Amino acid sequence: MTFQRARSEEQRAVRRQAILETTSAMLDEMPVAEVTLNELSRRVGLAKTAVLRYFESREAVLLDLLDDRTATWLTGLEQELAQGVDPGRSALERAEQVADVISLSLSAQTVLCDLFGAQGGVLEHNVSVEVARRHKRAALANLAVMADLVRRHLPEVGDQGELFCLQVLLISGSLSAYSTPPPSLLAVYESEPALAVYHIDLRTALRIAITTSLVGMLPRS
């Protein structure tokens, strides 16, 4: 696609959305680390300098995309929790059901997990104070939505809901890096299976970690 220079706020919004959608499509093909401004500008049909008029850096684009994808995921998670958690069960049983639903849901969101993995160490660098502030406000709003969803099905977590949800998102980013090893490591694991302990199944690892965290937050009788 190609664009003429945007001359209104509506046109600028269209350009920004096109950049985000193009970046999203790139992430379906490659990990976060391989997304470059040069390739993004080529695919979106804008000069690199033009892309930088809408987003100040590659990291700024990816942070906006992280916030958007998180909000979209949470919309689906609401329905998944409603279908997967039985309100008539005990707190422990509901905690296990919540953990199962979230782990299954997140393990299907490989791009989102990759973005969470890059968030603290990469994406939140090379951005201005204003971009960082906007991102953190959006992230906090998403965290509040997620915590409310968890409390809806497991009110026993109380005011620890936000802490639990933050841990889930951080864990998903960390574990996802070990679920898709590069070809060199796959060759090592194939030749020496004993070394494959670091080659994890994302859903299984998430379920164990999320269950442990959530059950640990339940009040003791």
C-alpha cells in the first residue's frame, strides 16, 4: 500500500492503524526481535521517516500493539472464564479452573507472550517519557480488567488480584522464550534428550506456574 501525506487527524489515525496492523501481520511471521523499522516501512508503503512521524521508534509501535492485543485478548478471556469456571465449586477447585482457562488461553497467544517477554528488557527502552506514560496507563487499565475478571470467578483473591495478574503476564513472557527454541537448540535436544529440560510445553508450564501462584494467594482456613 502507499499513502499520501495525512492532512487531518482522521487521516493520521488511519495511517497509525495501518502501521499497527502491518506490524501485527509481521509478528505472525517473525519474533519481536526480528521486526525492524526498515521492513515495516517497506511493507506499509511509507518512508522510514514518515513512519517516525506517527511513532517515535520501533519500540513505540510495539508497545501500542502490546496494549491493543492485550485488550483484545481480555475480551475473549471473559467468555472463556464464564464457560470454564463452575461457580458452584470450592475456592480451590475454582482456582484450578481459572488457572486452566488462563493457561490455555495465553498459550494460544504466542505473539502476545512474545511481546510480554520483550516488554521490560527491550520495548520500554528507547521511548520518551510521554510514550512510556501512555503505555503504562494502558497496561494498568488492562491489568485492572484482568483482575476484575479473576475476582468475578474467584473473589477469594481479593485485593491481590492485580498482583496475581501481573505475575501471570510476566511469567507468560518468560516461559514463552523457552517454548520455541532456535534450530541449533532443537538439534542439541534431539541428539541429547537429557538436555531438553529447557524445551518446555508452554501450556503445561503456564498451568503449573499459574496454579501455584493462584492457589498460594487463597486465604488459609
